[in-house]
Amino acid sequence: MVNSKVGVAVSGLSTDGTRLVKFLREESSRAEFVYDLIASPSKLASRIAKSLQVSNIVR
């Protein structure tokens, strides 16, 4: 579980799933700390998509 609104199910390599969940939890915590709001699923999905796209372009 990432926050009270978002849960995650991952198939494939568990280390990849662990890394994604850790990133989402950090983003969720950041939103709660900075904005005092629970991060929405769409906002978290957008952040993880941007993160993965940037990492693929840099390689």
C-alpha cells in the first residue's frame, strides 16, 4: 500500500516492484509533507511515468 488511496500490485521481478513502490511512497510522503494533501492516483501515475521515461532516455 502506498497511501490510503493507492495500492500496488506488481508482477515480474520483485526488485523492480520494490523500487517502484519505494518511489511511489516517497512521492506520496512528499505531497503530504509539502501540500498537506494525499497524493491522487493520477498524480502518482504521472510522476512514475515521467521518471521511467527520463531514465530510458538518459541511457
